[in-house]
Amino acid sequence: MRVLVIGSGAREHALALALRRDPAVTAVSVAPGNAGIAQHVEVRAVDPSSGDDVVALARELKSDLVVIGPEVPLVLGVADAVRAAGIPAFGPSAAAARIEGSKAFAKDVMNAAGVRTAHSEIVDHPGELDAALDRFGPTWVVKDDGLAAGKGVVVTADRRIARDHGAELLENGHPVLLESFLDGPEVSLFCLVDGENVVPLLPAQDHKRVGDGDTGPNTGGMGAYTPLPWLTDETLQAIVDDVVKPVAAEMVRRGVPFSGLLYAGLAIGQSGPAVIEFNCRFGDPETQAVLAMLDSPIGELLHATATGTLDQVAPPRWKDGSAVTVVLAAENYPGRPRSGDVISGAESSGAGTESEVLHAGTAQRADGSIVSAGGRVLAIVGYGADLTEARKNAYDRLSGIKLPGGHYRTDIALAATEGRITVPAPAV
């Protein structure tokens, strides 16, 4: 099987390495890729948002499968173009990708499927914002209704901050989604979905805030870990049975069946799991940790999902132990990041050892130097017998990497290793 991966981040680097380990995969190409990915597989230039360009490249490479990583090409219908050309595509149609592209659409699907989620309200006119804010709080959740790469969300107990964010979104022509605040620890659950067939992967937890102790603004994600020692198997099964399967069935009922990776972001509160958001693709940085734990061939799973035969393959197998991903970000991220700084010590082995460096926003200069070229620059993945060892291996590897002005959180997975994450007791 020849596989073409579309995207240029650490998620795509992790996918490429996992595919390369699959003995049934004879060739892996990534487009447009980045400097670290190019150390392991062929990278090609492409406009990832152009269905015509992706199809032309897939035909040139004689690809048997196209795996689309980022959300924007999916929302724009690139998977539709690939499938129309007769090539299997891992990723939902544009119609199904609205589950991420429009939070209002996602809410409608969840309500129809009977899935617990936050109470919400759409505001599309500045004159309605103050009255709507009065109906929420004392913690406000203010979201961009469209795609915002994880950074369009403000969660705050300060009404002024909530109002300023909502007003800015409206001024830029973006509808605002106000939501009630959900209590409890958060879970990211990836599921392979083929119509009504649902195969869960390992649950993970993302760290969205830029600073230690969950301080500062939201980012695209500063780190993640898997598995979750505080999440019971019963709760995990409840998420699959009461959240993902009903949503998948509702999508089928609407004539927009989901095919690809359905990502449920949830809060586990007193009343059980409740959905914060759905995404239509592998999440970043959780993917890097989850795929480090995968012990079965990924090519077969992705191809079966893309071809509607997911119910005919064995479920994924997982290694024992834990994996932790720590993101090294550029100076000023999540604001306008500084770029062009030389990175040293970031060589990627691709060998699946106790630690791995995955490239997110990097480029190679004419002199061969690897430089920063994005907000999140590298993802360092540590693997170990438990979270403590995985954390140590990730941070030990990170200590040998130099990026001027670079910053990272020092507490990824720390609360879990110290037993400080608990699910609230059910309300009586």
C-alpha cells in the first residue's frame, strides 16, 4: 500500500512514522510536510486545501490511500475530491466535517442524538451580546463558531474579558457561541468511524493553556498524555456508547455519514460525560502520544475506515505503559510567533525508542540548518512503563534542544502522576 499524508505538522510526522512501521505500507509521502518529516519520508509540495492539487499528486504517486490530517482541507471538501477520483481517502466529506466546521451544526446533531453537552446560544449581532452574556456565567465560555485552530475560545470568570472576546469576534464577522461551563477533568477520545461502526483509540488528555498550572491564554495544545489512570473503563465505554455511537448514527440518519477520525472532547462531571466539542480529524498534540502506544499496523485500520470495511478488521492493540507529549513553542506563541530561529539538538530518530522528536513548525535553510517556522515548533514524545517514566524521558530529551526564545510547560501529565485528578462524585 502506498500512502499519501496531507499536512505539515507534528500530527502528520507521527502518522508518517506509524505508517512507516507498518509492513504492509510500501511507500509513505507527506505533502507539504516539514523539515523533520523530510528526514524520514518523501515530502512533496502541494496546496493542502486544493482538491485538484491533492488528487493530481495522489495520481502521480499512485497512492492507494490519502490520509488528510488538518481540519481546513476536510471542511473544504478535499476528501470528497479524492474519493471522486476513485482513491480511498481517510477523512470525512465536507458535509460531515461540519461537525467541527460549525459548532452550531454540532450542537444540533448532539441535541438530536440525545447527547449531553453544554447549554449554548449563538450571537450574530453586537447589539445582542450583553443580554446574552447576562444569561450565562459566573464562568463564561465564549467561542468562535467556526474553525479557530483551538485558539478561538475564552473561558473566564471576568465578564469584561468575555465581552471583549465576543465583541472582537463579531467585529471580524464571526458569529459567537456562548456556552455554559462544564465541570470536571477533560478527556480527548479519538474514534475510527465508518458510518455506524465505531472503534475507540486510547483516551488522552490535552493541556490547552500556555502556562504551567493551566494559566494564560488557550493554545492549539501544549502537551498531552495517554492513557488516563483516573478514567475508568466503565466511563470510557459510556463515552463510546452514549456519545460517539449516537452521534455517528445521527449523522447516518441525516444522510451525511462520518468516515474517518471523530474526536470527542469531553468533560467528566458530576452528571457523567458531557461534550465540549467534536473535531473531524486526529487531534494535535494528543495524536503524538496515542500513536506512540499503538502496537498494531495503522495502515490497515486507516484503509478499512476509508473503504467502509472497519467492521472486518481486528481492533487496535496497545503497548503497556504510557506516553507523554510536550510541545516546544516559539517566542510569543500563541500570539504572533517569532520564526527563523535556528534549532539545535532536534534530530528525529524515527525508531520508536523511549523518546522521539516530532517536527511541527520547522523549515530547512539553504545551509542545511533547521529553523522555526510556526507557533508550535516541536513535539517531544516520551514513552515509559508509567507516566512518571514517560514524563522523565520526554523532558530529558527536551533538555538537549535549543531554540532561542522557545518555551514549554513543565507540568504536562504532572497532576495525573501525583493523583491530583479526580472525577467528581455523581450528584445525589
